[in-house]
Amino acid sequence: MMTMANDKIDAADQPEIDLGRLGDFIGFRLRRIQNHLSRNFSARNAEWNLRSGLFSSLAIISANPGISQNLLSREVGLDKSATVQIVDDLEGRGWAERRRSTNDRRYYELVVTPKGRDALDQLFANLEETERDVMAHLSDAERVLLLGLLDQVYQRCFKA
């Protein structure tokens, strides 16, 4: 029988599940972890009513002031129409602004507002809390290795 503690399933009480052929594929393994972390992050941020991709978009804009919507769309992994809706939402919250590019007036540059930076600080604090328990089981060297390997896999996605 499942034991619930703080809305978590006690893994010690659960049988080991054979992933079968799925266990041979990185996409399934990554998605399984992503689903778990996303659920926990969403629950921790329920009062913010965040749509999918909003936090990561805000973080990418903050790290790359002046980024275009096209580049943002590529980095976050969303189609362009979804990115437009996310940027509309960010502007509606007062967290980001579109500004006409000084280099090419056909394009907008995206920037985070002071209100957006404050929200981002809180969201990152919640993200750190979300991942703390999971990442605590890895050494510093293992964390560096894992992040490096994930970056390598991501880079291959654009070269394939």
C-alpha cells in the first residue's frame, strides 16, 4: 500500500518497476524526472498561477537582456505562437517589456522589469527548494557531470 507523507510517495514502500524498452531511451528518463519536478514546482508556486514556460522564459530574458522572441522560443523549446502568448502574459504581469530593437525596427527586444526581477528571485528560491532533495543525493562532482552531459545532449539536438 502507498504511504503518503507531505504529498510524496514513499519510494521505500514501492516495488521496483521494470521500465522495459523505455529504460533504454534518454527522452523517457528525462521526461519522467521533468514531470516530477514540474509538479512539485507548480505546487510550490500555485499562488502565482504560472503557465507552462513562463518562468523559464522570464529567466532566459533576464540572463539575455534584449533577446528576440525568436531566440527565446528556440531556447525555451516552444513554438513561436506559444512564445507570443507567454510574452503577453509576462507584460500583463509587469514582469517584462517588449522594446523596439535599435538595430532593426522590425523586431522587438525583451527585457525584464524590476517587478519581474523580484518575481524571478522568489521563483528561483522556490526552484532551489524543489530540487534540493533530489540533488542532495549527488556529490558536487556528480552534479557538474550531470549538468555537463545534459548540455552535451542538448547541443546535439541542434546538430542532428
